[in-house]
Amino acid sequence: MPEALFWLLLTGEIPTESQVQALSKDWASRAALPSHVVTMLNNFPSNLHPMSQLVCAVAALNSESKFAKAYTEGIHKSKYWEVSHLFQHLVEAFLMLLCVLNAFLVLIPAFVSNQRNCR
């Protein structure tokens, strides 16, 4: 399972079955693309290359970033780069990107065959 390997790489420990299931559940809860990203993808020209669509989708995810939200809410510079904040935000961003990449990879065949609005 990719979740078990991810856990091992992140913690250096072999996960228990319950840890793998919890991680799977967490990833599944993050798997949906935000509606504004889906709308954007649906509105692209049908000949736009899938990698260009992916770049745009990832950039549009900034609206979901806890890192960007903390910045917008005025977190003090001295707190912004503290390891606890930085690590938490980087893990959140990585997980969001991982789940979105997975969702996007499922959609690529539809983009390549020009079947729009099939999500």
C-alpha cells in the first residue's frame, strides 16, 4: 500500500494496520478537487495540454493553502517560519498536492480524449 510506504518514509517506522487505515481515510477525505478548480479545468480549451492544465490546477489550490491563510491572517514573521508552523503547513501542502495529483491523474484520459464535463 502506498500509505504504508509513505508512513515508513515519513516516520521511519512500519505502520500498524490501524495507522494505514487512518492514513487512507485521511487521504480519501482530501481527494476531491475544489469546485473552482474543476470549473476552471472544464473551461479550458480542449486542445490545452494536460500538463498545462495540471500547472494551473496546482496554482489554483493556493486558495486552499493553510500556509497562505496564515499569511493572510497576519501571522507574525517571527512565527511564520517556526519549525512547528512550517512543518505543519508543508505536510498539509504535500498531502493536498498528493491527493490532487491522484485525482488529476484519474481525469487525464478524459482530457486527452477531449471528453469535457465528465467529472
